[in-house]
Amino acid sequence: MDLPAAAVNLVGMARGGVADLRRMPRELVDDGPRGALYRYLPVPGVAPVGGEPVLLVPPLGAPDFAYDLRRGCSLVEHLLGEGRLVYLVDHGPKSFADRRLGMEHWVDDVVPWAARLTAEDAGPDVHLVGWSLAGIFCALAVAAGTQAGQPLPVRTLTMVGSPVDVSAVPFVAPLRPLAMVTGGRGLSAVYRAIGSFPAPLVSAAFQLVAVDKLVTKPLTVLSQLDDRDALAQIEAVEHLMRNMHGYPGRVFGQIFHLMLRHNDLADGELSLGGRSIRLAAVQVPVLVVGGRNDVIAPLPAVQKVVGLLTGAPEVRFSTAPGGHLGVLTGRGARTTTWKALDEFLAEHD
């Protein structure tokens, strides 16, 4: 171990931290009941690469800065550094007043609104990118638009760590028989009464599935005390976990009943808003990325969608090191996920 470097890092940690958590500069494009759409400012000195803008859609539960985790390990910073135009829709934290919002709010309203507004601002089309549940929402939005004869202005779709087949999620699979027997009545009564799945529980759930990392974290920090980049990543992830958002009660209920109990999407269709949305209706090139160490969205749960996107002209599957957040913005993502995304976007501009 480099003792001088370790000493410097210890001082930095004691003085408030070693991670640069400044967000990339951005400006508001529109704000309303659907959320806020932001346009990131170009990086001075970086020549525009041309091509369609990239629209980032965060999942419910995660703050929007998941895509802009920290300087040096930010997907937003990377895309801007490549000369890309970058937009992001921010759902914001949800309150009791939002308890009646369902998945169709995001599939039929939020994603289409953000895609069309981004295309109007810098189009003619957009490269749509969704991480985790947002990847599923984006795929359903694209499919629903096509089925309705109103296709979205989407050039490509990228799904990162999006678990389509929940039967392949180890910590969920044992719960499914119990949920089928009980019908989820006890849980339904709870989320209907409180109106949401609260933010502290969302954070706790993410930490619970990564309990091994929580246990070994002190040893990890000690073993990498001279690695400032590693310490900064740990600090940035902890900051994100402290800022998780809650789920509106109805959305949580739909996820539980449609996806956990019945695993409907694993067959390529989901009944939502009075109609059936078929993933086969997605007719744009798709990049699917799975994390090799992801316990929330393991590779089989993510890869399942490849065989369901039968209407897409191209479906590309890639893997990357890291867990559920790491596959998106871990240190290893810089040379795997981001590289795969760069190549995919460049080929389809």
C-alpha cells in the first residue's frame, strides 16, 4: 500500500469526502406534471459529434443523478465529452398525492412527452436510454406508440440492467409462490393505506440485496485506502443511496402483481391501461446491457428480452462487470457499458 497516498486520502475523507459530486451544468427545457426535462450544456472545447440527442430516463426510486454520479464516473459527463447532446427527464420525489399514478403514466405520458419534446428541441429523433425499471418503461412506451399508430421519434433504445423475467431473480423467485397463494393481500393493504412504498424502504431494499458488500465494506475501504478513485466511488454510491425516492402506491402494486406474482412480461406482453402491449412491437434497434454481478437484475433476467424483441431490426446484447448500479456507472462501466453504447449510437446516427 502507498502509505503517503493513504494518508492524503484519510485527510480528505475526514474533511468532507474525496468524491467530486458536482453535477454537470444543465438548463430546464420544460417543467410540469409529467416531470422536468433538462438539457445538459455542452462541454467547452468539445466539438459536437452530430447525430441524434440522447435522452436519459431514470427509474422510479432512483434520483436523476444516477446518470451523473460523480465527476470522473458520470455517464452524462462521458456523453458530453464525446460531443453528444444529452437530455434527461427527472421524475422528482413522489408524495402521497401521487399515490394513484400507475405505470401507464410513465409509459403513455412521461416517456412519450420527453421523447417528443427532445426531438422537437434537437431531433429529428432521439436515442432513448433507460436503466433498470426505466428500460422496461421505455420499451413499453415505444411498443405502445407503434401499436397505436403514433410511433415515438426514437432512433434507438438502450436497456441497461432491466429485468424482464423476474423468475430469474434469485431473491424474488422464492417469494413468488407465496405471493401467488396469498394474492399479495397483506402487502396491498399496506401500500394502499400509506399511499406509497416509502423512500427509506426503497433504500433499505437495495442495501438488503447487497448485504455481503455492506458487511465487507470496512475491509474494502481499508484495503483500498490508497486508491482515491475507489474511495470516491464508494462515497458517491452511498450518497445516491441516501437520496432514493419512494414509489407511488399504485405503481408498486402493479409491479408486485403484474411482474412479481405473474411474471407477465416474461412472455413478451403486459396488460396496461386497458390494452395489451407487446414487446414485439418495438421496431427500432435495441442495445441490451446486463451486469455480470447484478443480483437485482441478473443476466438471465435481462437477456430474456432479446428473444422477445422480434420486431426490432437489431437486438444487441452486451455484458459488463458490476452490480445493478455498477453496470450503469461503475468504474468498470467506463470501458464496457459506455464503450458499447458509444459504438451502438454511432452506428445508428
